[in-house]
Amino acid sequence: MPLARLYDPARQGRVFWLVFLALLSWPLLVLCEFKPWVLLEPGSLKPAWRFVSDFFPPKLEPGFLALVLHETWRTVAMATAGIALALLLAVPLALLSVQVLSLSALTGRMARGPLALRWFLRGLLLVLRSVPELIWALVFVRVVGLGPTSGVLAIALTYAGMLGKVYAEILESGERAPTQALLRNGAGRMQAFCYALLPQNATELCSYTVYRWECAIRSSAVLGFVGAGGLGQLMDGSMKMFNGSEVATILLVFMALVWLADQASAFLRRALA
């Protein structure tokens, strides 16, 4: 084969960016004190191996499985209620912040009033998603006390910001011509949304919503460590008691929940296709 065919014109660019990323990553890893070789030291391997070996076999006693089932239901309920409340905030905020549904934007630039409202709502979504749900949970634990209520409110606020932002971006990135045609012919904003924007973006919106519900289930586990209840609080107690078999059972339940969320997402995508 001639040498001309073996020459890659993009090779220099790729080599440059690989070297650049390596030089950029090295000081960042040093700053983070990233030392993975510590995991291989004898003082770290022995307790880690002892804890992991306790995972097998998982604890399958009927009494413990009944407790895990109860806390699983509470975890799913917490995540679902949090996502439901988040949708109540995210959907109107997203619809009010998208430019494609603005009547004043049909003639060019948006009017000052709608533009100011749009930027205010975008800023509100930014504030909501900037605060992690763990911080919100710590705040609400002080306000409403221990229990799932603090977890539901924490998930609702953080995920409202996430869902609202992504919903707005999905709607903005869609085809604008059908929506603008309806608005120019006298249709209302909700009519333009239901008959133009929603049909072409329903699959992506639904898929992202189910994905966020899956993330909310995982978040509810983390929130359990600060007293929000659910599987996370049960796992916290098991880990403090160094009971690896109980932790293994809870982790298997989490894997099953994530698998079910994936199946639900795939089913909804097929139904909307």
C-alpha cells in the first residue's frame, strides 16, 4: 500500500489534543490528591477484602426481605412523589421560558417584558438545580424533621430545575415552523404546544423524564443517609454495623430498580414511536 494512503491528515491534531488533555489533567489530579495506588496497600486491602467477602451470600431471611420490600416501596414512592412535584414546577417554568412560544418573537426580537420574564425564569431554574438535593434534604430535615417528607421536597426542588432547563432546551431545539404557523394563524400558546411542539418532542421528553425518575431513585438512597428514610437509611445502618450480606441484598434491589426503569423507558419510547 502506498505511503500516501497510510498518512492520516488529522493525526497531528489528535496527538496535540491528547497531549494537551494529559498536561491539563495531571495538575488537576495532583490537586485532588488522586492516589489510586493506596487501594493496593496491605492496610487498605485487608479491611476492604473482609468487608466485600461478607457480601456473599446476600442475606435472604424472610424478615429482612420483608423490611427491604417495605423500604423499597418507600424509596420508589419518595422518588415518584418528588418527580411529580418537580413536574408541577418544571413544566410551567419551561413553557414560560421558551422563546418559540412567545408571540412577540414572531415579528423579530422579543419584547422587553417577555424577555425579562424569560431570563428571570431561567435564573430561577439555575438556582433550583445549583443546590444539590443533599443540601436541600439537610435543610428540610431541620424544618420538617426526619422522614421521607424532607427527601420528597429535596428531590422536587433540585429536579424541577433540571427538568425545566432540559425541557426548555428540547423544545427550543425542535422545528419551529409548525409552532410559528399556528401562532400566526390565531392559535393560543397551549394549542401550539399541544399540536406542534409536543408531538415532535414527546419521545425525547418522555425518555428524559423516565431517566430523571431513575436518578431520583438513586438520589433517594443517598438522602436516606441524612435521615430521609428508604433504602438509603437501611443501608446506612447495615454499613455502620459492617453487615455486608445486608448491603449486598440492598444493592441487588437497587440494580433491579434501575433495570425496571430502563425497561419502562424502552417501553414508553416504543409506544410513542
